[in-house]
Amino acid sequence: MVGLAIGEKHFIQGGIAQDLRSDGRKRLTYHPISMETGNIPQANGSARVKMGVTDVIASVKAELGKPSPFQLDKGKVFYICGLHSHGGTNV
């Protein structure tokens, strides 16, 4: 792990002392959070979560497959999980 430079430590300590983040918010002020479900109709489940400038989309798709002729008592499940995120800076 890389340590912080003295200037970085002073910057962080000053922000804590002044109850201020680098983007102007107070320490306990959070970005608005929103969540939507069912965004991807082709998926069996999907969700989109936004927090500030960060945007995450997750989806799951599953399909049932036919059992092998040699193992008729054992079915198959195929699944695909996807995750896409985008974050930026709001400074």
C-alpha cells in the first residue's frame, strides 16, 4: 500500500476539521440514491442503481436445459450475470 504525502494528509485533515469534502458537501451529506428494477426486459432480473455520478446496472439471465440422455434425472441450468458501472467526478 502506498502512503500519503504530507500535503495530502494535511488536505484531508483540513477537510475533516472544516467538515467539508473536496466537492463542497459536508462529511455526512450523501449523494442522492435511486434504484430501478426491471430495466432489461430480456433478463430474468435487472436493476440500476445511481448514487451521485456513479451508475451501476446489473442483470441476470437463466435458462433451463434438457437433461443428458445418459442422466435423465439431472437437469441443467444455464445462467449469465452481467454488471456494468460508470463513475465520474463531480468536482
